[in-house]
Amino acid sequence: MDIEFHYYMTYLIATKAGFGKEDALTVATACQYVDDNDMILQIDKGRDTAYRNYISQTLNILKPKSKLFRIYPLFHFIPGYPESPTAFRKDGKMHWLNTTPNSRNANRILDAALATDDLYRIGIACHGFADTWAHQNFVGYFDEFNAMANPLSKAMPNIGHADAGHDPDWPALFWRDERMLHEWVDNKALFLDAAETLLKKLTIYVDPRISKTGLAEKSRALRGDLDRAIGDRDRNNSYRAARIARYRALSDRAEYGDCELAEYDANLWLDEVVNESVRGLRDRSDFILTRWDPLSDVYTWKNPQNHRRSRWYLFQEAVKNHQNEAWDILVQSNMANLELPHM
């Protein structure tokens, strides 16, 4: 999934579940920031206030770093049920790390986050939970199991859905996965299922006493609203801006926060708390030559006394706690006794 689900739809889901609009914004921003938190930063290096973050994504999912494989099953490709009917392939293969929707592992990881009452942890866990629908039938590891039969597959690393490009992440796409017994993938149907299931989890967290009828009514209403907002099939993701406008229009309604959701800003939380001194080419730039720039930019806290209260710092601590707890859950199940390099 991309920003459409992880930020815009997650905000709508959270407000519909009963989160206040500010809390819902924190959850949604944390959910999307999992994908944008792709740089290891050293802040106040050499000082008593020095801090180093963990990343939750590599710079490009299509060009992942092999030494950071642990990121994928913890944040993006949570291993599920290898024998799930949704995972039946033409070649009959199964994989112990295969991602399957709404798996026990994904539920345990989200439940663990909800138990902390930490909005940042909840947003991070929502990311991986929802991705079990979009990333199903791929493993967060380098393996031929991920290989697709298309002209570009030989040029792509068989990690996650690199061979499939962005096809699994676009909400209005109907595409073909020739590995599977049931080849055609309707992303809209999968995203709506993910949204409805996540809504139920978050609603029960907010209101454990909600009736089955009340929960069903919320689910139907959300599904109908998102169905219309996603709209018709979009082969080339050409109508993304129009869809985002419809999500933001929904957020202006009383049941979705009664205030139009701001456009996502990937730099907001970091820029609030950190000074950046650029040396050579800017490290945070998308310019391809930055990776060969020998000079590293310098980062310092804007307010060294209060940085631990900042949203960026709280998110980074949540990433570390999520990684530790998710790893503990997975090593007791799918990853038990597996011997995988770089994990």
C-alpha cells in the first residue's frame, strides 16, 4: 500500500473508529512515516544528547539493502499462514515467511501496540497490519518465491514485491499475478477488506462495549464511503490526485473529524526538532549523486532539553519498541529455528 491507504484512509478509519482528530492524525502520520523513515541519522554526534534512530524502510523498496532484511517482515511483510487458500500457487510452493491477510501474527503485533496506548506504536502497527492484504503472497526476504514472469523481473531483486513494481500498492488497480491459481488481483476489494478489518480493531480498542450491530453499521458506512472515494479502476494510477481530494472531502464530514485533513508532509516531524547543516550535496535529497557524496550533513537538536517530547523522537522510539516486540512475536512462530542470513 502507499500513502493513499497509510495516511489518508488510515485517518478516515481512525476517526470513524472514534479517535479524536488530533490522535487520528498522529496515528495516520506514523502509519505513513514508516515508509518515509529511511535514513539513519546521528543527531548531536559526540555530545551527551547524541541520538541515533532506526529506519523502518530502505530508500527504495525496489532497490532494498540486503543487510537490512529484518525491516521487511517486521514492518511491511508480516509472515502469515503458508497454507492459506489465498496463497495457493500454480507451482504448489509454500514459504514459511509468506505474507497472508489478517494473519495471527499481524493481529498479535497490532494488539501488542494497542495495549501500549502509544499512538505512534499504533500507527506503525497499522502499517504492517494493512500491508498483509496488499503484500500477500510475497515474502520480505530475497527469494525466488517472489519472482514474477515479466520482462523486468530479471532486472529486479527478488525481494518483496520488487518484481511486481507498484502494482500491489495502488488502490484502484486490477492486475495479474501469474504465480497464483487465482491470477487476477482486485486491489480495491483487498483495500476495502483491510480498511473494514482495521476499523473493527480500532473501534473495539476505543469502545470495547460497542454492540455487534453498531460495529456492523460503522463497517458498512466506511466501506461504502471508501468504495466511492476510490472510484473506478485506474490502470496507470492516473487519478490519484482526484482520489486524494475525495478522501480529504470525507475528512470534512462530522463522522470523520469535521475538519479537512492536511496534505501529508514527510518532513514535518523531523524539521520541527532538528537543525540540518548541509555539507556538499544534501543527504535528504532524492538526487542520485548524493549517495556518492563523501561529506555527511550535520544534524543537531533545535532544543536539546526538550527533544524527547517531540513527535519525531516519540515516533523513533516507537519504531525501536515495535521492532523488538514484533521480532519477539515472530521468532516464536514463523521464524522459529529458521537460519536466514542478515536477519
